[in-house]
Amino acid sequence: MRVLGLGTDIVSVARVAATVGRTGGRFVQRVLTSNELQEYSARLSEVGEHGAHQYLAAQWAAKEAVYKALGGESVVVWRDVEVLRAPSGAPTVTIPDDVVTDRGIDSVLISLSHEESHAVATAIVQGRRTA
């Protein structure tokens, strides 16, 4: 197995909050999967808007990092990339099966972090090149 791609992204929490405010939540609906939306809603209830915006910034950074690791081509749209947490708290990534097969992908590794004002993510795509 070898590294097929690497992507990193950093996102401002304030910029995400402003986008959510400006779009009335359409941004959230456009980029999050139904499972991610449930987590976002839970965060809103549990930790308030700022905590939910930190979560959303980390999700956005993760999706951008995966997109970059896949080569930046339009092989996925934002809702094709799902980033969830395992029971251990480690993030996991799911992308469409056809992309996995076409690209010879064995795994997508993701690391997320956030602090008060920014979220960052790094993605590594591993596998075998088929073409």
C-alpha cells in the first residue's frame, strides 16, 4: 500500500459562523450528511452555537482535506464525504464506493483538530494505483 494523496485545510470558525448566519443554515444542509447533521444539532443543544460552529469548521476542513488528497478533481461533492467519530473518538471517513474502486483506494486516514478560532484537518489517501 502506498500514499496516493495528501491534503490539509484550515478553516476559521468565525468565517463558518458568518456563513451559517448569512445563509440561514443552507450551508449546513449543503455540506453535511444526515449523520453529520444529527451531530451538529446535538452540539448546538449541548454546547451552543460556538461549539457547533467549531464542529462545522472541523467538518468543512476535513472535507476539503479529503478533496485535496483525492487530487482536487470533482470526483466527490461535499455530502459524498462523511466524517464521523468512532466510539473511541477517532475520526473516520467514508467516501463513495465507486471512487474507492476507480481510484484503487484502500483507506482514507484523517486527523482533525480545533481551538477557539480555527479548525484544521489532514487527510491521507492510501491504496494502489489502478491506472
